[in-house]
Amino acid sequence: MWRTLGKEGLAVRAPWPVVDEEDKLLTRQAKFLRDALKTFRTATGKAKKGWKTATILVANDYPQWKIDALLWMQSKYNGGFQDSTFMKDLKTWAAENVSDKKKVKLTMQFVSFMKREVEDVGEMGMDTTCSFDQSAILNESIAYIKSQLSLEELSIARVEDAESVPDKICQNVTPGKPTLWLR
């Protein structure tokens, strides 16, 4: 078989293959689909009996308060974050720039989550818009998603284009975190 592949010598003496550098964007896209499907399964498990129609809602942009937090993070990033002062600096920044106390807490939680994301995927974790086409990835996998969730009807829509979606559901949609709207 080794010779059929056009190789010479013995396969056991051949050097180990060299792996290309990880494509962080491709890894992020795969994680997006895997995590979305996991979230969708949970949602269908909690759905009312007989609900077989669903729409996957995606968003390309964050709300302004999250964009502000991401821009602050970008200003603090220099190949990594100064862990010793990061949270203290965040607390100071949030106190000065976020007016609502509830939003301060949400900002702290959001930045903490995004910091871990940046540690996993690199600087692109702080992008203020989604760095890949979520709808395209979901559309390519729509037959698989329908079969996994036992849905009769499934569509994909941008949250800003979707009509009659309850506000409570719309608020959960952010870039890279689609939401399944069952009915």
C-alpha cells in the first residue's frame, strides 16, 4: 500500500507527518455549530409537546454596551491581558462608563466570559461583529439539525429581520450564540 501511494522505502522508517498550524477561525466555526446544537437540544427538551416548528435566530452585531466593553478589552490587550490588574481595571472602567448598576454587573460577567474566549481563540474573540457567516454554517447543516431535533419545519433568520418574535427571545441572541425559537 505504501508503494501504491508513491512512497519509497519502508513506511515504518518514514518521518512522522507534519501538521499545519491550527486554523483558529475554522475551530471557532466548529465550536459554534457544536455549542449551538447542544443549546438547541436543551431547548427542544423543554418545549411544549407538539411544537415542531422552529426558527434559529442569529445576530451579527452586539448591543452597544457590549461593543463598548469589547473595545475596552481591545485597548487592554497586548498579546494577552495583565491578569494581576485586569479585573481591577475593568471595575474602575465599568464604574466610570456604565450608568446602571445592573449593567455594571452584566458588563463584568460579559467581559469575564469574553476574556476566557480570547484565551481560547485569540484576539478574534474580541471582534465586535461575528467573524464568520453564522447563517451559512447553519444552512449547510440544516438537514442534520432538523433530524437531530426531530423538527418538521426549521428556518434561519437574522433577529433584526424576524417578525413577531417575543422580546424575551430576541434579547438572548448575540453574535456566535444563536437562539432556537420554538412554536
